[in-house]
Amino acid sequence: MKELRSGSGSQVVLVLAFVGLISAAAGLIWGLAPIALLLVTAAVVRLWWLPRHGINGFTGEPRDKYYELRGWTRQAVAFLNYSTVDNRRG
């Protein structure tokens, strides 16, 4: 199982505070609008934009095309994947 990043808990608190503040000031619909906007943006990227560039929006395959689109090299990704492995586990 993948571990959460250290800042992820504070990010959730910040988002909830942001939504609560907007909801209190402008109403529930306006409070939920930023979350809806993020969800719609993610859906457009995964369901329309990535397939238009020949990449599966859910698996990122073919990897070489995805890496090229992001400006990554296969060697850099392999290095990052290797360097983030936690070797302290038995």
C-alpha cells in the first residue's frame, strides 16, 4: 500500500477550511463550486485531452508518449522510482 505524503493531512484541512469559509460567506453552492471545478477539469484531461494525444487517461500508457508529453526521460523516472524506495523495511 502506498503511504501518504507528510503534508496531505494539512492539505485536507486547508481545503475543508476554504470550502467552509466560502460556504459561510456565499452559500453552499459557491462553497462546492471549486471542488466541482477541479473534478470537471480532471475529467476533461483524462477523458478528452490525454486520449487526443494518444495516451490512455487512466493508465498513462504508452509510457514513452506520456513521459514525452510531461518532458520526462525514462532514465529520470527510473532514478526517481528507485531513489524513493524505502530500504528500511525488512
